[in-house]
Amino acid sequence: MVKLILGEKGAGKTKWLIDNANKDMKAGNGNIAFIDVDDDHIFTLDYNVRLINAMEFNIINIESFYGFLCGLIGMDYDVEKIYVDSIYKVIDLSIPNLEKLVEKLKKIGEKLEVEFFINVNYTMDQIPEHLREYAIELGLECAV
């Protein structure tokens, strides 16, 4: 499963990711990974959630990001869910690239039973119709 977490700046996308990663860690049997572009959330994530700083791995495009995710899953077959925050700050997540990434992650996620939650800098009206089934949009009221 792939879910794109949408919303304007300040809508609470990062908080949603952190809260759900922490909740899933407590409720689940598998491992949870949280990928970010810095280490700022080390103290807000449950200590059992694996925080990974993507900037340490030379991720420069969707192909290297996809390879990174596959390597993470290959290293730990107990990974149940992967939360990704702010990766759009370091790679081009234009709509065509986002479409490619969703398609690739959908296949690997179904095959290996991994769920992906990715924070993207779009709102629902900016997402093509065929990607909306993968989207969860947060409004500014969620940020409170």
C-alpha cells in the first residue's frame, strides 16, 4: 500500500507521520522506519522506530530513492511500514516522477507486504485523478 500525505505548508503532515509511526510501533508486530532529511525528530519518535537520515545516503532522484527503499526492505524483512517525511526537499517529486514512484512502490509493497506513507508538497486539487486513491489530504485544522 502506498499513501501520499498531502496538505499545504503548516497542515500537520509531519506531525501526522510521527503520530502514526508511533501509534503503529505500539500496535504492530513488524518494524517501522521513518525516513527524513535531518535528525530533528529523534526525540519525538518512539525509540523503537528506526529514524534514517536520507541525506547520509546520497539520494538524488526517484531511482536512487527507490533503490534506497528496496535496500532497506531487503536488509530487514520485518519492516512493516515506512514513513517518509520531506523527501521532496531533496528529490524532484514532480507529478510524472510521483506517478513513477507510486507505481514502483505499489508493486514492491504488494509483493513484500510493506506499507509506505510519503509526505508530499501537494494538495488534492493538484494531484491527477488516478493518484487520488493513494492520497490523504490534511487541512490546516489538523495542525492544531
